[in-house]
Amino acid sequence: MKLPSRDVMARHADEKVTGSRIALPRRTVDPLRQVGRRLLMALGVLFLTVLIVYADRDGYHDNANGTVDFLDCAYYATVTLSTTGYGDIVPYSDSARLVNILVITPLRVLFLIILVGTTLEVLTERTREEFRLKHWRSNLRDHTVIVGFGTKGRSAIQTLCATGLRKDQIVIVDPSGKVIEAANLDGFVGVVGDGTRSDVLLRAEVQRARQIVIATQRDDTAVLVTLTARQLNRGAKIVAAVREEENAPLLRQSGADAVITSASAAGRLLGLSVLSPSAGTVMEDLIQQGSGLDLVERPVTKAEAGRSVRETDDLVVSVLRGHRLLGYDDPAASPLQLTDRVITIVRAAPVTPLTTPPQD
């Protein structure tokens, strides 16, 4: 098996992953803003306590000089809310003690909650994340698994989304944590790990997937991922990309339903563009789903059944009848049957681009 020379190896050394994990899309919050908000809340509670004590300062006694001024009120509020309580300033009137019971004590509890809010938030976030993960796993069915979120993987996802596939029906597997973070920013669920490992693919629920796209950087990696995915899911449709044409038969033997040779496809498009730049532009438009002209596979409608290929409303280029692919000029393609599927050229709406992953 011939491998591409000096291929883009797994990732940078700082991105190596020893284990796998699932990363769900989440709303990013600025940590500095969170800390600032908690600090303002704590200062607000402290200032409110100072005002309450100062308003009833005659009901407090200072063991040092017997009087309580504003500084003494601030000092008492600080040591009280922090549960230090030196006892040098104490409430002695009934109203001051009642205010301490009904107001100061709840403010003390609130102040402590704000101070330990970070720890509580971490525990709450962990529980919420576990619940989201469990809910995601229980509802995931007939989804699409994308192994590799590089240029090929992102282009494949863009095409799938242009055809109406929802983002929550796509799971991305990649060994780079930074790449999965970029996928999360785009709204996709990601699994950090090596796609050749069965435990990583099981985390992506590949055994319940409808289709699997393998867009790894290396051909040997694509073969191993295909073998593992086919072993876990016998009925899924597997489409794999390879760099070298000679490795395509090996991918098919490994269980891939379709194999795309990226280097040869790019070379053919280059040659076509040399012969006819306009033809190359049209071909590029056709394979770029969601803008200009699109190639679409759809079932034959009842109104089209019994008609010839040229009598349909759309421009039909091929007819899929059973396992046979018939060209539009094949005499056997007409008349159309209700069980046929046609591949047509249609005008499509534009697609919202995905966020570019971070580049080192």
C-alpha cells in the first residue's frame, strides 16, 4: 500500500489525546465577566449590610468605646458576613437582634453562596453536562458520523447541511481537541479520539448511524477506520476518501460503499479547467452544494411516471433503477418508473459557511 510522502501526521504534539471524550456544543461565557459579576454581587450584599447596621447603630455596642460609627458598622458587617465574629461589637437591643435574625443571617448565607459560587457552578455544570450527554445518547438515531474535520470533512458537512441534514444529526470524530472545539463552535457534537479505535467510534454511536464519512489525512488510517466502522455497523453507508488511486480497491474491500480519490478528482478538474475554464467553473459549481447549480437525487413523482427523461421539469442526467445507473440518453432510461430515482440539476439556495478551525 503506497502512502503519501510526508503527509500531515496526526496533529501537533500538544494536541495528542491519550483518551477519548465527547464534546457537546455549549454557550461560551467570559470567565472574567463571571468573576466580575460575582464580585459586584458580594460588594452589594456587604454594602447593604453596612447600611442596615448603620441605620440601627444605636442598638449595637462597641466594647472599646461604647459608640458605633460608620467605620464600626462596616467592620461589623465584614466580620459578620465572613462568619468570623470577634464579639467586640454586638447587638444588644431587641430590634438589632431581630434584624440580625431576619436580615443579617440570610445576607450572610447569600454572601457565602456568592463566594463559593465557582465551586457550586462547577458541580452544577458537571451534572448538567452528564444529563445533556445522556439525553443526547438516548435520542441519537440514524445520524451521520464524520471521521476527520479537515478540509474534506468540513466540505462534506457543508454539503450535507445544504441538503437539509440538521446539525444535531452529525457527530464529528477527530484526534485534535482544538479541531473539536471549532466543531462545537459551529454547533456540532464532537468526539475527541482516534477513529481507528472501536471505543472511540462507539462513543460516537456509530453502531446506530445511517451513514459514515471517512475523511482522514492518511490512506492507511482510512482503511483502519473503515474496517472498524464496518465491523460495528453492517448496514451503514460508508463513504471514504483516499489520496492515491491504487488504494481505492483496498477501501472497497474493507467495507466502503463509495470511495473518492481526492488527488485524482482534483487533477481531473484541473485538466478540465485547462481545456475549458468555463466547463471547469460549471463542474466546480455542481460539486459545491448550496450555491448556483446543484446535483440532487430524488424519487420519481407520480406525474413523471410513464414519461421520458426529457419530459420532466428538472434537467435529468441519470436514472437510478434498482442497482443500475442509466444515463439520460440510455434507451432503457425511458419511460420512467415510479420506483426509479433520478439525478437532476437544480438551482439551489446559498449555504451559511462554517467557522474556520484554528490554524497553528
